[in-house]
Amino acid sequence: MTPPTTASKSEQAYQTVQARISSGEYGPGYRLVLSRIADDLGCSVVPVREAIRRLEAEGLVRFERNVGATVTGIDPTEYLYTMQTLALVEGYATALSAPFVTAADLAAARAVNEEMRACLQDFDPVRFTELNKAFHSALFTNCPNPHILDLVHRGWNRLGALRSSTFSYVPGRAHESVAEHENLLRLINDGAAPDDVERAARAHRAGTLEAYLKHNRLDPQAAH
């Protein structure tokens, strides 16, 4: 059995590297030197290796012959698949979570959405994306199915691996996104049927994907 201390260091290494990939500090092709990361964290190479293997399984890192571990590049097809999958699982998770969303949860989500609205004035796509994640987390975090919730988190992690915000490419979509958030909040607050919540959540995610594909002139069918 892995000692608790090693597990803790492994998790710390995972969170550190994952955050640096998501922020762009570790860009596509960046070489992850295990010994350097271990020195930075003050631990041995073993937990760092475990963390890198975990990131590899999530598609954020790959191993190359004679190179070692590197950060994966941005793959439009991977983005397409991730967003399609996330539309399904997050929509379902939001619908399952809706009956358990409290007034405090709704208030927190509204506050985040207002911050997103304010962010539109002096648009910062990276900050907007961070707020967007916080908004949706407030709505799906009460999902009673841990397996569905795990899939949602994996999807968000894969999006983070792209190291760029969709809103950087289609800033106009940000205005629509804020308005659609208001609709989701209204549906949940009014106790709408789960199917209606799920459809709205899926359409919201699909709208962002469609805007991205249109901007980049990508055909969803080309991935098949």
C-alpha cells in the first residue's frame, strides 16, 4: 500500500503540474523534467512520476522516446470530442444536481455571473473562463451520482489542457454565455423539470462549441 505521505506528495505534484499546464506556464511541447519538479516540491521523484502518469492518462502529458514527458499540443479534434462529451455529462449532472441546489448556491452562482458580466467591459478571456468554471461548478457540484461527477471533472481538466480560452477566439460568445447562465439560474430557481434543465445546459455548452467550430471553419463531421 502507498504510504499516506507519498500519496500526499503525489497529489501535490499533480495539482502543481496540472495548474501550470492550465495556466499556460507549461505550454505545448514543454519538457517535464521529473527531477526538477521534485526539487521544486521538495520530494523524491517517485510521487512526481505517479503524478505525471496520472496526467498522461488524462491526455495532458505524453511520453516521447529520447525526450521523456512533454505537455501535449492543442488538438482541435480532441477539443471537439471533449466539448461534445462534456455537453452530455455536464448537462445530465446539472439536471441531477438541480433539486439539491440551495438558495446559497444560486446566490453564489448569480454573483459569479455578475462578475462575468462586469468582465465583459474590459474583456479578459482567461479570467472569464475561470469564472465560467466557478459558475458551472456551483450548479453541478451537488450531483448525487459520483461517477457522472467524475466524468464532468475529467472533461473540465481536458479543457484546461488546451491552455487557451474558447472566448479568446469568439469573444462575442461571452455575452451570449452570460445571458444563457441567467436562463439556467431561472430554470433551477423555478424548479423546472430536469429534462428542461438538461436541455438548456447541453444547448449552452453546444453553443460555445458551435461558435468555436464556425470561427475556425472546422467541420464536426471531419473528425469521424
